[in-house]
Amino acid sequence: MAKKSITRRWLTNNLGIIFLILFVVSVTMVTSVQSYYYSYAQQYLVSKLNAVNGLLTRYAEDAGTDVNTELRATLEGFSEKERMELMAIDYEGRIVMTSSGFSTEKLISMPDYDSAMSSSNSYGYSVMYTENHEHIMAVTYPISKISSEYSAIRVVTSLEAIDDTVRGFMLIISGIAVAILLLLGTMGLYFMRSIIRPIREINASTEKFAKGDFSARINPRGEDEIAELCVSINHMADELSNMEEMKNEFISSVSHELRTPLTAIKGWAETLNDTGGVDAMTAQKGLRVIIGETERLSQMVEELLDFSRMQSGHFTLRQATMDILAELGDAVLIYMERAAKDGITVTYDEPEMLPFVYGDKNRIRQVFINIIDNAIKYSEKGGLVEITADAPDSMTVRIVVKDHGCGIRASDLPKIKTKFYKPNHTRRGSGIGLAVADEIIAMHGGTLEIESEEQVGTTVTITLPAEQAKL
């Protein structure tokens, strides 16, 4: 199927319509001018016939005057014989006398004469070509009431001069129309080219994007909507490139994160399977490592599954009234011993009571575990992680996790909750934990805010609406 370019469509539709409009306007103007000149010529011929008829009528009223003789004299002395010809027609329809001295016994077609004779007191009018192909206008008036020899008088003039004027006007109008079409066509092609060029660049760039090459960029020209589109596409390419880079880093990071516990599990499994046998203490240590790494793998896989469910829109919550202090306490308890082994102190300022929250307790506990795990992970040995919980008002519950670790660079902070983004590649983790945590809190109607300063520490503040606030 042939490609239908924008230029061809514009030429076919817009320029075609403009051509049709110009054609109709030109034809209308030429027809109007021709009608004006023809009408003026007709009125002039009628005025001459009126003058002759008036003269003959006065002669007829004078009993001593022969109308037929006076008509011959009038034709012979007709003053306008250079511009028109005055004729006398007998009752048989023959032109028997003319102002030029020409007469014929031959019957010729005279529609104006036939029209005039069909009504005894009206003018007949016709525009026709003679046998010599001369374009003429003729007006006839019956005089049978005042003449016994002649039935009508007729005046004829050539339309060649008028036709030449109309043709000249038509050429001028046609020239103007052609000039307008050429001007509009040139301007339109220039305008279309200014649109098509960036569209072709956009098309070429998007084809590269589709193949995974995000290095192409479009040079925006001007400040119009197409330039804005080019800027947006370039921005999209930047984001896609960043996402592609983060995805690759994510795959690399996840592969490493999966390989590390699998290596430990495999190593200890081989040790425990040694035919030489191992002592009970070594076996206990190995099993503890295998259980811990298996749990770590399970958490990682569950995190990936949660992320996949969020992406596909199948992530759901099982909400009910919950004691948020119990879930936070469980999460803190899980990490107290682990943090102590790493030489990190975890303090928890537990309030006596907090308002209940309507939510999914397993998902909320998952968020707490993720945040506390990050705080410990990015803290150095001898570091401190502070956890507090309070209710700033009866409508809100707030949990704050603060560490004094490596912190986050200011340039990384706006992207820290972006999927696949991992600001520090020296630390374990998949890079999707915060994205999942932020989504879970958002689904509960809360917020997860992060404040950080490099080499000072990070503070994560979680706010959730209290149950009465939701009701």
C-alpha cells in the first residue's frame, strides 16, 4: 500500500479546496463582469430602438407624413452605423433594409425577432453567432401598429470588443488565482517541510529506541509545539536510558544477591555432607547459616513477587483494624539481635499507646522490616539507629527511623524511591525495597518521606491515618 504522506494529503485536501474556491470565485467574477457589460450593451441598444420608435410614432401621428419613407430616411441617416446596425424587417421576416445598405431576401434565424413578434408590444433579445462566426447582440421591437410595410425594427451590434474585455479580465483573474495558488503552495510546502523534517527525525529516533538504542537525540528547532515534543522525547529517552541502566544494575545486583546466599548454602551443605563427619557445633553453625540465608532468599523472592504484582496491578491488601505498635515491636525485635552482632545499637522509644490503624498488618510489618533493615545496612559498626513512634494528633500515626550512617547524596535523594534505583552499590539489596514500601504506604493513604545528608545519616518518616480518620 503506497505511503500517504502528509504533504500529499495537504496538497490533495487543503490546496484542492483552495483551488476549487478560487475557481468558483473566478468564474463568478468573470460571469458577473460579462453580465454587466452585456446588460449595459442591451440597455444601450434598447435606448436606440426607443429613440427610433419614438420618432416613427410621431411621424405616424402626422397624417401628412409617410412612416415607411421616414423609416428609410432614418436608416440611411443613422448616426451610430459605425458601432451598430439598424434594420427594417418586413412581414415575411426578411431584412429588407439596413443602415449599412445591406439587405437580403434570404430568411435567417433571428430569435429576438421571433420573441418580439410573439408579443406585439415587447422587445426581443438574443445573443448569437452569425454565419461568419461573429458574436453579436440583437434587439428587436415590433412596429406593425404604425407601419404597413415593415413589421419590426432591429438593432444589432458586435460583442467582440466586450468579449475581448471580458477575456482580458478573465486572464487577469486567472493570473491572480494562479499566483495565489503558487504562493500558498510554496508557503504550504515550506511549512509542511518544517513539520515533516522533525517528524522524520522523531520517527528515526523512536525506531532506535524500539531497538534498545537510547543514545539518539532530536535537535529541537524553534519554540513551537513540535519543538516541545522533541524536548519531551529527548527527556523520555534520557529517562528510558536511565531506567535501562538501572534495570541492568538491578539484574546484576539481584544476581549477586542471589548468588551470595546460594554460595553459602551450597558451601555449608557440602560441609555437612562430608563423609568424614563434622562436630555438633560446626553442624549447628552450618544449619544456622543455611536457615538464615534461606530466609534471606525467601524475603528477596517475596520482594520481587510483590514488585511484580504492583507492576501488573494484582497487588492487594487484606485490611483490618490493627495495633501498629505490635507490628513495629515485632520488626524491632527481629533486628535487635542482628544489629548487635554487627556492632550497631538499635534504640526504640515505644509509647504506651497509639491509635489503631486500618490496614494490612503483614504489609505494614514488611515496610517496617525494610526500613529498619536499610538503616542497619547503611550504618557502620558502632553506629546508632533510633526508632520512635507517636501520634502528633488524633488523626495521624507517625513512625520515625533515624540512622547515623553514610547518608544519601543530594543528587540521589529525589530518585531514592524509584524502582531499580540503588545509590550505593557497595551495600546489599535489590533496589526495589523502598519502591515497594512507598507503594504499600501510599495504598494505606499514608506517606513515606526520606531526609538525608551525606556522611551524617538518614531519617525515614512514615505517617499513616488513624482508623477514626479513615472512618
